[in-house]
Amino acid sequence: MAYTYCIWYRVSDDGPDTERLVRAHMARLACRAGVTARLLKKRDEPRLWMELYEGVTDPARFEAAERATVAAYDIDLLIEGARRIECFHDEAPVAPVCV
């Protein structure tokens, strides 16, 4: 079974230096966990960011790698409050029905 991890938080500063560090952390994590990563920013609230990691087949390995890269890149220093981590399992895709 494959999982998608959604990790969301508010950054203290949404400038290019913050984005560069977050993207570096995400690239390292994606490589270590063998998954695809995407960074989303909320429309109308530019400091609310979400990291998406898709295709996670080994949650324990992913979560250990996530903790390690957060620490290595000092991600907690860039955010306000806590990082919230949600995990969803993939279901069969819904085929479009166009009428």
C-alpha cells in the first residue's frame, strides 16, 4: 500500500531564503525515502505551506528520514508553531464521467 504525507505549517518569512532551505530539505527527504515531493502554498495566505510526499511505501523509513532532515536543515527555526503531519493511504482513482 502507498501513502501520501501532507505536512503543513506557517513559515515566519516566506522569502526566497526560507523557500530555498525548505526545498533543499524536501529534496534530501525525497531522495532518502524514494518518494515524490511537492511544495504547496495556500492561495490568499502565502505563509501557509504544505509539503506533499507521494508514493510512500515504508512509513517507518519515511518518518525517520523526515525527522533527520528537519533536524539537519533546522526547519523548526523557520516556522511559527508546529508542523502538522497527516498521512493518507491511496485508494483507487476516480475515473471522470463527462456527460
